[in-house]
Amino acid sequence: MHFLRYVALMLAFAVTLPCLRGNAVSEESQHTYASVLMEAESGSVLRETNAQEQLPIGSLAKLMTVYLAAEAVSAGEWHMDTLLTAPPSAQAQNGAVIWLISGEKMSVRDLLKGVIIGNANDAAVTLACCLSGSEAQFAADMNAAAFSLGMRSTCFADATGLSPDNRSTAQDMALLCRALLQYDFLIPIFTTWRDFLRGEQTELVNENTLTRTYDGILGLKAGHGEPSGYTLCAAAEQGEMRCIAVVLGCDDESERFTYAKNLLGAGFTEY
């Protein structure tokens, strides 16, 4: 009996080891940790830990806001220099903002900078309302887009990610990142660490510090809050290979970057 129990334990360890290697998570973690490494061109999953478990994603929901805005630009509905008018609901936003005033006009490019680099809730709401008429309709459009991308375990509740009802999986978020990488005009914004709006009146600093420390980085987004914990979607390119790493549910600000770098490194050296 003891021998059989020992064999069962060894088999269980052997099954879980490939997923955990390079991504060890503290037993005292307050959140459910999940991660995935995806090869961008094919969408193949190379490594994963709890990658299909639906979890709160917080401000990573803004990546879908960016995706729908990018679709509008690609379709010719907007240009990057198109001026959009901030609605009253934008001025009412709390948290990270670029201090938009109701009726203020700002270009699509600068609003995307506000969302991607500055995590600005008012910029996200302005894009949402100008594209769909209201944030409620925009949330419906976000979910329709998610379905079309194959994100079948994802639910979006708003353009900002402030609602705890914004939930997804690491694998679904990697699919969204894969779609975003198709828009080359977003890459310069995704990879910017520090920028300004309104001349130099409004400073933007990117939470994704990999934009200034990781060779070949293609950007995407870092976030944090409750109940999501510290999160990160990162993509990088080396040679002709692009990899996407998504990390959800970290308790520490820096460990998400460590895990993502380990995943990306494994992608470029082992596959």
C-alpha cells in the first residue's frame, strides 16, 4: 500500500512538473496563478499552468478596448488623427485618468496612448462611447469580438476593467494578444515606456517595464488590482519567431515579469 501511494505521488509530480518549471508559485498565494506561452503565428500553446481557468483580469480588459479601436482604424471608420469628443461619463471616471473634460477633443492616437501607456479609464470610455454610442453597447461589442476570436471563456463588462465581472483565461487573453499583434500601427505605442500628451502637460508611464528592459519586446499590457492581483500580457520577437506570455493572479509586482521572461525565454530557446 505504501509503495502504491508512493508511485501515485511520483506520477502526479511528473504530470505537474512541466507546467510549473520556471513558474513556481508560492503556496501562500492569495490568487489563483495562471499562465500560458503561445507561439503567435500558429497560436500553438507551448506551456501552460491553469491556462483555461476563468479568472478576474482587471485592467487587462482594456486590451479588448484597444482591439476594437484598432479594428475601426483598420476598417477606415477612424484614422489615428481623427478627433473624438470626450463624453460626460469620461470625466466622471476615477482611478488612472488623463483628466479628460466633457467635450474635450483628442485624437484616436493620443487616446490609445492614454489607454495603453497610461491605463487611463477616461480614455477607454471615450473610445468606447465614440465607437458604440454607449459603454453598455460597447461591452456587448467586446463580447461579440471575443466570441469571434475564439475566446469562449471570457466575459467583458466594461471598457475599463473596473468591474469584477471582467473575467477571462490566460489562454483566451493570449488569443486576444495574437489578434492585436496583427496591427503594426499599435506596436510603437505598446513598446513605449514613457510619453506625454497635451505637449508635455500630461505624463504617461507604462506599467509594463519590459518595454525598456527586454530585447525584442512587442509590448502589450501590465495591470494590477483586486481581485485580479498582478497581471501581464507580454509579447516578444526573436529572429522569425514571436511568442506571447500571459501571466494572471500574481501576488507580487515583480514576479509577473520574472514569470513572463522565463516563459518567453523558454519559447525562444526550447522550441
